[in-house]
Amino acid sequence: MTDKTAEKQKEKTRSAAYPVLTLEGAINFLKEMKDSLGKGPYSREAVAAAFNKSAGHTARKIAALVHFGLLSRKGNVYAINDELANRILYPTSDEDRKQAVSESLMRPKLYSQLIMKFSSQALPLLLNNILVREFKINENVASEVASDFKQSAEFAGILKNGVITETDGGTDLREKIADHDAEIPEQEAQDNTPKLPNSSLSVKLPSGIVISYPSALGYKFSIGYFADQIKSLNDAVQNALDEETDKNA
């Protein structure tokens, strides 16, 4: 398979954006983050360290919180969204929290489209197929995405007895959603596996040479994905150094 063919195949299987947590799960994760790290700002690596997990493990959860508007992002720095998250964590009334939860549910582009499409209608039993055909969700995750949406809508009180109830918000809410979408990095909006920050990491090999690689590849390096290539590189450099030493001896 050529590189061009492989790239085309990758594009075909790439999924449209969706949160990997339910709304309730995202709120619970937000509480845990706040208890461990405060309101921010912080990096993905800091969140991963706080939970004793790999950056790759927590990256998708962090992206889900951005989708729901619970975290704001500037570059590679994240902070709790005071405007929305505090209304959920520290509401001044039950109605205030209910409205904030409903607004958070509408923040993911996919969710807002589904709610507007099926408002005052019964949610289709074959929603997973609709997600694949109309919303470009990868078929391998469509059932999970459909289930998470249903649970989230029920949690927010918008899905009752299988029917999407009418929602308030109108133009103002749609404008907030449009502004929020701009905060989600392009790679997260296109790929169902968010990338890590574009920083670099370095490691010194026994031969003395130093190799640098993007932090996005940190997980693969940690599990030895490139072990054979690195060993071959180190051996080649070491052999060259040994030959040079023998010549000068």
C-alpha cells in the first residue's frame, strides 16, 4: 500500500468530532480536576500527572470538557470556564443549574445539531445509523456515541420518554455555540483521538546522540513502539564511533 493510498484510507475512517464522555461523566471529571488542580490554568500533562495516567489517556476526556464548554482553551493551556462551569458546580438556584446543564448539553456541535433536528420528536431507534450516514461519525463508535448522547440528554432533562423536548435558547444560544466551536482545535474537530500539544521531547541514547520527537508521539515511545528503530540508530552511531576510534588508535 502506497503512502497516498494509506492517507486516503485514514481520511475515510476519520470521524467527525464528538465528546467521549456523557455530560454527567464530564461534570464529575470536572469536579475531580478542580479538587486536584484548582481552576487552572494547566496543561494536559499536569492533568495526566494528577490522575496518575498517561497524557493520551486523559487527552480525550479533556477534549470532551472543552466540547461541553466546561473548560476553555487558549493554545495548549486549559482553565475552568467560570461563566458556565460555576453555574453547574455552584448554582444560585435549581433553575440556574438546570439552564446551565442544558446549555452545556448544547455546546458540542453534534449534540446541538441532533437536538435541533429531532426537537419535539421521538429519538430514532437507529440513531447510530443516522450518525454514520448524516453526521460522519465513524461506524465503529456510532453506537457508543448514540448511547452517550441519549444518556446526556436524559441527564439534562431534554430527553423524556424517548422524546426530545422543545428547548429554549434561540439565536443567543446558537451564537454562543458558534463562538465555542472556535475554541476547539482543528485536529480535535476532525479526529476522534485528540492530539497532544505540539511541544518536543528529547532523549539521549547510550551512543551519546540526542533524538527529539513531538510530544504527540510520547505514548508510542513509552511503550517501545520505535524500540527497534532507535536500537538500530544507536548501534549504527556506536559502530561508526568505534570504527573512528580504531582508526585513530
